Amino acid sequence: MAQALTRLPPAQLPEAAWDFAAGKAVSERTKFLGCENKTLIVEVPDANWRAQLYAMAPQLLSQLNQFIPVERIEFKLARPQDEKRKS
């Protein structure tokens, strides 16, 4: 998987890098929103997820930086209707 990431077009790389760094279980419950000014923006289902992922941010950043230059991850809470749609 990691080697495949290096062959992706630049526009697809941030989302694919998030999926790789987060792992399947996390990436299935979160949604990549974008990458701006070296900040990856990810939607999370609730405050508990956000707290857990902020605690994991150093490890996630280490994984992400193998593929994209990112200094920070911002975790945004899903709006209630978005959360229902994911279930």
C-alpha cells in the first residue's frame, strides 16, 4: 500500500495518505475533508473520536509525513445529519 501511494496523482495523495496512516477502522469512521496550508482536515463522528485522534496525532503525523508535508491535523465534528448518514 505504501508503495502504491507514491504513484498516485498529487490531488489524490492527501486522502490516500490519511487512509493509510489512520488504518481501515479509523478511516471508515472518519471523512477526509481537505488539506490546506500543511493542515489535514478530517471529519470525526463525535467528541470522543476527536479526543482520541488528537491524542494519536503525533503518530498519525509521522505516518502522513512519509507521503505529504503536513504539520497539523484538524478534527472537525460531523453535523448530526452527517453522522446519521454514515451509520
